[in-house]
Amino acid sequence: MYLIAHDIGTSGNKATLFSADGKLITSVTHAYNTHYFNETWVEQDANDWWNAVCITTRSLIADAQIDPTEIAAVSFSGQMMGALCVDKSGNPLRPSIIWADQRATAQSDQIAEQITQRDFYHIVGHRNTPSYGLQKLMWIRDNEPDIYAKTYKVLNAKDFIVLKLTNQFYTEPSDANSMACFDLNTWEWSDKILAAAKISKDKFPEIKPSTFVAGGVTKDAAIATGLAEGTKVVMGGGDGVVANIGCGSIAPGKTYCCLGTSAWITTTTQKPVFDPKMRTVTWAHIVPGLYAPNGTMQYAGGSYSWLKNTICTLESHQAEHNNSSPFIYMNEQIEQSSIGSNGVMFLPYMLGERAPRWDMASRGSWLGLKPENTRGDMLRSVLEGVTFNLSICLDILRTQVEINEVLVIGGGAKGKVWRQIMADIFDAEIKVPKLLEEAGSMGAAVIAGIGAGLYDDFNAIDKFIQLTDSEMPNPTAVQAYKVYQENFEIYYNALKPAYELISKNNNVKEF
């Protein structure tokens, strides 16, 4: 038997076929357009998501040369924090306002007049910002009242695909949480927040578990996708939380870090982590009754890529000549630098910062440069600065659970030198899986398998994860980095007035 996982992202849909024993058979991606306009507005056509799911599903079946009846179930990992309005027939009434859109500032302010930021945080696990689905739906109500009046339900991406496959209107806890009106304490829609927002609860779909079978593939959907009619469709979840499953973060203290352009560190707990300073957020976990506290930074691997593209043009030229990667030559120089980068500190806030700063005015900064510093010192300081920032988030998570090891995924996990820096700053074993970019797909496959009855529980992820390497913390380096971590905090606080001046001069908008 086989399982299909769809990862409905911002740039496209990635469909992956797994065998029931956890082997990746094949995958295919189909891109779609994103419409950026009016500076902070970002929309997508939901029918493009559906078209991508149809095309990729047919491709998987054809490439693997399998009988569609051998597919036990299909499930999803989908982009979160959107607002797609559909009518009673399930037809989109307008393009989806996706997670990156920031237009709903006035609506966020409307909620703030009724509920304090701290009270909101302790209900939802998140700050009240324009990023979430509720605020975007409020914007539609205030600016497109005809659309709002016709709206039967507001959905996220994977909820819409479930609807297209089954004709059923549902969501599940992780995506409900991304609407910013889901109460983490009751796992139901929050009457208090909806009253403050003046939004009817009827606009939201029924919440079902992530492993709930929403229905079977309808006849029309079978014709469109190539799936067998009646194939089980399992709800799945929001991409940021489904990755917890794909990384094995399914029990308290199990932790992973994704090092991509942005980066985040996430664990699993039995209770929400309500940080007194509201520096981290908490998601409803895919595993019923558990939580996924998280700290996300803006520009992690992006800072390293910026180095490659601007300062390390020589390394890029050398790599091109030798048919190699520039990062190999960059890492060689980093290894020649010492712990603490010979006194150089980098604050990795080139795009402002979310966790743990929530400071959009902050900017990337090098401090402590001396004539004797080398290029290797500057390169190493970037990796250390990103890791210091993530370590603050990790320490907040550690107030709830013990964390001694961290699974690392994403492009940044490829470099052994960065993994060792992480091990030393985090004071934790760093583990690396064979598949660095498949956490969402593997998590969705496990969810599909549980829904289809192939797996008893989420421990089935052990069939999928293959560890290939690990780095242990060096006790001497761990102690040395504690001092540099303290300096990192001092430097940021010292520069805050300068960042505020930059913000004032450039009219930077806050989160």
C-alpha cells in the first residue's frame, strides 16, 4: 500500500509518494503564482492550488506506475495563517489572502481595543498581529462587505483541497490555531476573541482531529486527480506543525530546528509555553492534547546566503570553476577562525526580527572588528550570531521541558561546521536525518497512515526517519560560548536606540 502527501507551500505544491514501510518512492512539484501588490498585500488563486494537486497526483501515479487502488490515503501539509472565503458550494469568492500579507493592521488594532496583547497571547498562544486569518477576514468584512456576506466558510489551503476532494467543510487544530481565534486552553473557537473581532463563529468550519478521515474522494475529484473514487482523505495539518511529526517531535522534549532562509526551533510540550515576555509562540500540536512551542527568526540561512552572494564572490567563482559549492570554501575559512570569531559579533537582524525580539526596526550589525580580523572571523560570526539568536528561543522552551538533543533539517544542516557551532551553543547533541527537506511530507504521510488504519500511532515516524550524522557538544566550547551569549544580549540592547533611529528615518513598519 502507498500514501500520498501534498505539501501546499507558497511557491508550489510538492506531492510525495511513500510506501507503507516509510520509503520515499517519488515526488513531483508544480509551481503556481503569488501576487504581490500594494506593498504589503499578498494573494494566491485557490484554484491554482487545486490544479497543482491534480497535476502532481496524476504525475505521481504515472511515474511510479502504480494502481490508484493501492493508495491507502492522501493527506496534507499546508501553508497556514490565510483567509480563503468560499460560498456554500465551495467556490472561492476572491483570491486567498495568504500568510505573508500584512494589510490588516487596522483590524488588529480593533481587537487590541477590546483585548490586551497579553490576554490575547494567553488564549491563542500568539500575539495579535495582521499576520493571522481572523484579522484578514475582518479586513474582508470591512472592505469587501459583499464578499463577507456571501462567505459560508473561511478556509486555509489544505482545508480547501480537502473540500475539493470530499465536498466536506472541515479544519483541524493546527490550522484553526493559525486563524488566531482558537483557544489553546479549550481547543475550540474562542468566543471572547470572536466577540472582540465582531466575527460570527458560523464563518469557521468544524474542527476535527488532524488524523480524521474527512471522507472519500468523490467521483468528480477522482476524474480530476487520477485517484480511485473512495480513497480516504485525511485532514493533515498546517505545515509548521506537521513538520513536528516529520522530525519525530511527538513527545515532550523532542525538539527540532529548521535552518532555511528563515529558521525556527520547535519542541513538544504537555502545556502551552506562555513566555512572560511573549517572545515565543505556541501552536496546537498534531498529536491530540500536546502543544508545539516555537521561536521563528526572520533571516538565518538567508544571512549566510547573503554572505555568499555579496562578500564571498571569490569563493563563488572558485566553486564555479571547480564545479563545487561556495559553502565548502567558506566553511574551510570558518574552521580556521576561533570560538567567538576572534572578538567579532554579528547581530542577524537584516530583515528585522520576530522571535525573540519582535523588533522590526532592528538591523544586521557587525561589532568588534579589528585590523587583525580575517574573512573567516566575519563568516564564523554570522553562523554564531544566528545560533545565539536561536539559543534564546531554545532557552525559553527549556523552561517547560528538558532538551538534550535537537534534530536539524533544512539547507543549513548540511554544513558540519555549523552543526558543531549549534551543538556547542545549544549544549545539546545535534542529529541529522538523511532527508533534510522532507519533514512536512513525511509528517503528512504518517498522518495519512494513521487515518487509514495502517499505523497505530505517531511512532510510525520511526519508519521514515534515517539518521546519518550527529555532533556532540564540546564542554570547553560550551563554557566559552556562555560568555559570548551574554555579550550578544548586551550588544543588542545597546543598539536598540540606534535601530529605533533607523526605523524613524526609514519609516519601518512594525509587526
